[in-house]
Amino acid sequence: MVLSMAKLIEPDKGSIRSALGRALFMTGRMARARREFAKAVDINPSDDWAHFALALACERTGERARALGHVKLAMAMRPGIEHYERALRRLAG
């Protein structure tokens, strides 16, 4: 996988970690996706999309409280994003 190779070359690049997380998420490998999104958040804590993606992966792996925390962070960083708001309603529900 090209993204895995990119991660080896630049392990501390958040955008690569997010892209790899997205590919893993889209292919149903949630635990691995969650780890990549968590690393992306560690690298760039102000990346609202990485927090949102981590929230979705946490939700899918049964970590509802962690998911809620990350979606709230994403919303605080970038208010007014409809899919962030939908995720918050679903998680808080």
C-alpha cells in the first residue's frame, strides 16, 4: 500500500496518517484506523478533521465516550460543520 510506504518515509506527517486512517476506515479496519487517526491528532492537535475521524472510528469500535470527546473538540475548533453536528447528536443521543 502506497500510504503505508509513505508512513514509513514520513512517520510524523499528520496528513499521511489521516489519509491512511481514512483508507483503513473505508475498508472496515476500524481498530487500525483509530490508531492512525489518534497518531494524526497527536501530531497535529488542532486538526479538526482528524478529531472528527477519530471520533467516528472510536464510535465504530465501541468507545462512545472517547468518540463524544473528540467530536466536541472538532466542533469547538470548527463550528457550524453539519456532519460534526450530526455526529454529536448521534453520540449524545
